[in-house]
Amino acid sequence: MTVDTSLVQERRLVTPIPGPKSVEVLKRRSAATSAGLGMAIPVVIERAHDAILQDIDGNCIIDLGSGIGVTNVGNTNDRVVARVIEQVQAITHTCFTVAPYESYIEVCEILNEITPGDHPKKSLLVNSGAEAVENAVKVARHYTKRPAVVVFEHAYHGRTNLTMALTAKNIPYKEGFGPFANEIYRMPFPYSYRWMGNASTITEDALNEITLKIEKEIGAHNVAAILIEPIVGEGGFLVPPAGFLPGLSDYAKENGIVFIADEVQSGFARTGDMFAVDHEGVVPDMITMAKGIAGGLPLAAVTGRAEIMDCVHAGGLGGTYGGNPVACAAALGALESYAQDNLTARAQHIGAILRESLTMLASTYPVIGEVRGRGAMQAIELVREGSKEPNPEAVNAVVKYCQSKGVLILTAGTYNNVIRFLPPLVITDELLRDALGVLEEAFASLR
């Protein structure tokens, strides 16, 4: 069986955004689905391929969000689709902990190979990034026999009770949903653009402050894990200063603390390295992954040192749907694409185009306070001219303009003033430059 997943990679508008068909279906959405579900763009998608989303009105929209960093290998990636079709005709579910299947093992073997470090590793497959983080924390606690978990300002780790506690931002993620899990301790993150101290000593000062707080407020001997996003995602694509992650990792090692890298958004070639920690050669004890792992199907993973992953008693880990065979097949297709299509290099190339264009915009429009990111994970922070006061109104205006012209972009940031760019790593240069041209029009329209 063959399925045509092709879609011309060009922006094309045949109706206003939203079109009349989308408007009608969105009325049904409002009537049928929870009001607690947000919506980034008011259209209804019926087809997608690579970096183009086609709505039910026939509009072709450039996707610079990848479903929040999920479709790194492109939407309806040919390898992913082929493997999914083959798998869904063979097995749809047995539950791996009931009757195992080979694809789960294959995915784990690849993750053990490609994640940082040459030490023995083992993996666990689950359904979502939040579930991966939750499992990593409980394994770390079981291994160390310690209760405390250290996390950071601006962090996002998920929407379960534990991961909401780990997450920094209240609205929209935590408001009204407490009480939350305890023994969670939040530390300052060296947010370079808003750092109040000496910029030249930011790494040393941040590490000193964090380690002092751990020693005085928790006791390092009580800390099971230090959990950190190597590049902060929902908090605004904050890139830690050079030396910070290695210093934090060294401190964890010296004190018997499990160092967990949350690579849910930054992993799988997104930053121009297979994982963001690779940039400085950091080798975490455990790494959590999701989003880009399976080309759009729900799958997530925890990979860690074998002695840590094996500390849990039989039956202590698992879940009915974790590592579903169809999702595993998709992951094998996506992982093959990362390797065969050299998508880390492609992410570096996309990042260079993004950085050049965004930097030029920043030089023209003072509302852009900072351009930051790594590889194909870039962002701009918008401020009120002449200050660093957050400017969420400008963000909203730019996003709406881009949407009206057929370009989907996403927002982020603790202060709701960041626009983030997460294009599929297979986007063509022409399509990316077209989208960036629309972005420039959006900033010009602010004046």
C-alpha cells in the first residue's frame, strides 16, 4: 500500500485566515471541547507535509512551529509513514510489559547509542515528555534514596502534578491546580539578557549562588537530582552561558546527585547537535526525550546510566501504552531520517539563516531586545523601546500579522514576550526566507 504524502512546499492563501470552512468547524470545537484547550492559529488542518500545513479551506501555511518542536523530520515524513503503515497492519498493541515486541528494543538500542557518553546505558519508553520527566525523577529518588529535586527559574517540565511542581511559570500551567508535590527546590537560572550582576562573571556567580543555596537550604546529601533544560524552552529559549552546564554537572557528580538533562524540546538535532548538551560535551546521568523522537506520534523516553536505570525492582516501571509498537515504528523511521539525511547539519544551516535575518531585524526595529538560540531553535525577545520592559502586545501583533499572511509562529517566555522559531529541519531555504520576509513585514506594520 502506498500513500501520497506530498504537498507543494509553497505558501498560498485562497481565503482570509480563518477561512469560512475553518470558522464553521471551530464553532463545533468550541461546543465540543474543553475551554481549557488553547489554540495558536484559528484554522483546521486537513493535510500536512514537511513544512506546509493545508487547512480545510485550501490555504497552505508555512509551519515555523513543528507542532512545538515535534515534526523535526517533517510532517508525514516518508520513512515514518511507511513504517507506521507496515506496523499498524501487523501489531497495534500488546503492552510491552505483557508481551514484548522487537521495535521497542530497537528504539532503546539506538537511544543508548546516540545519547551522550560511552558508558553502559539502558532506556525506558513512555508516552509524553511529562511522563519521561516524572519517571526520571522517581528513578533518581529510588537510586539515591534521597528526596529533594533541584530545578530552575523559567523551567517547563510538564502538566502532571509532579511536573507542574517542577515547572516555574504559574499562568497558564499551574494556576488553580495545586497543591503540588513537595521536596522541589527552585534555583536561579543565568538569564543573560536580564542578569542583574556582572555579565563577565555570570557563570561563576550563578554557580556560586546555586551551590550555596543547595548547601544552606537543602543539604547536598539530601538532593536526589538536579533537573535542567540545556536550553530553556517554554521559558523563552534561554541559552545558559558557557561553562554553566559543565559546572553544574561537575557539582552533581561530586555530591552523588543524579544530573538529568531535559531534552524534550531541544533534543533530536534541533540545536545543530543531536542533543543540546553535546555543545559543551556534558554527559548527563539521565536524559529525557520526547517531541522529535517519533515524527509526530506520541512517544517519549528516559535513557540513563545502566546502574541507575536497573535500580528499580521489576514492575516498578511501565505503563499500558508506553512504547506502543506503532509509535516505536514511527521512531525508527524518524531516527533513520536524522542519520541518513544529516539533519544536525541542516539545523545548523537553518540556524544561520534565522540568526542572520533576525539579527538584521533587531538592528532595524528596537522593539527586538535580543536574538538568541542555537541551531534551528531561535528566538527573539520583544521589549518596549528604550528599555527591557516586556512587550507582549507587540508579540501578539506580530503573530497575528504573520498568521493572516499564512505563516505560523509560536510564542514563549516567562513574560509572554518571546517569539520562538522551530521550523521542521527539512524546510527549504526558499520557504524559510519567504516566511522571514513576512516576519519583516509584520515588524514594519508595528510602526
